[in-house]
Amino acid sequence: MSNLIKKRRSIRSYKDKKVGKKLIRELLELANLAPTAAGLENRHFIVIDDQKIKEKLFEAGCKQEHILKAPVIVAVTTNTKGFFSKKGLLKINDEVWLMDLWGATQKKYKGVKRFHRNYEVWKRLYPLQDADTAGTTLLLAATDKGLSSCWIGAFDFEAVENILKIPEGWKIIALIALGYKKDPPYPQKRTKIDKLVHWNKW
């Protein structure tokens, strides 16, 4: 697994070689095995292999060549309203969610305000995390199957959502290019981990 993680790179040049639908389906099945908040699986994938649609995405995507050249683009989406209501969350009969939340229904519980503050964070972040974990898993799955990929986050969100006819309440988190690499990647540089890690507290 460590070799797979090291092998994964952002590739922006692709061979003119199709990626089979069976393989794409397998990759997306693996992507959907990623962690998901409360088992909601709050992510949908749009597979784009139509060249005319890719041309529109290219225009909306800062004219990045790999959007146009990659055989397949996968749009990872999430429902921004796809998390439990406060009442719904408090009704979940699962020890994982207890976390004193049952107590939050009691007027005397001192953590009521804290619960409400945290809920506002959860409902905003959990849909994003559902899509992000699936997108990252897709990158690793593609690498494992001999494909290359690139996470694309620079694009006109409103334009892309219109192009792909995204329903109301849903948002695109990323476009992911998939294909067989044409050119080797640039040498990868990363900050030494000791500069990024804090033990027990910052």
C-alpha cells in the first residue's frame, strides 16, 4: 500500500487510449468504499467521456489541457443538504452517535449550546468529507489499476454545474481526470514531515 501511495501522482498528459466502462465502474465501486459520515454515502459520480462535453468543461476549467485530453473526466458531487436534521441526528439509536447527544435533548444539559455549534460545523463539513474521501480513494484505485489521474479544482463551479445539469442542492467537489499517462511526471517534492507534525497538541 505504501508503494501505491508513493506511485500516485498528478498526471496531465494522456495517451489517446480509451478507458473501458467496466474498469470505470470497478474504480467507482472502490471509490464508494471510502469512509462516509453515518453511512449516508453522500456522493454521486458523473462520468464524462463525450468529447463535446469535455470541450465545454475545458472552457469552464481555465482551459486546462488535461481536461480536454484525458479519455475520462469524473465529477465528484455531494448533496450539501444531505446530512441529518438536528432532530434526526438526535433520534439515531447508535452508540457511535451517543456522544452525550441524547443529553442535549434535556433542558438542563449544559452542553446544549455546544451541540448546536458543532452541528453547524458537521452539516457543512460532512457532505464535503464524503465526497473528498471518495475522490481520494478513486485516485488510489486508478493508480492500482494502472491508470493515471489528476485532481482538478480550478474551474468555474457554476458553469460546470450548468454544463453537467447538476440538480439543486448538489455541488461539485472536484473533477478528476483519468487515463493512461503519456509523459512521466515531474519529480515530486514534499515538505519534510517533521515540519508538519505536532504530537499531542500544536
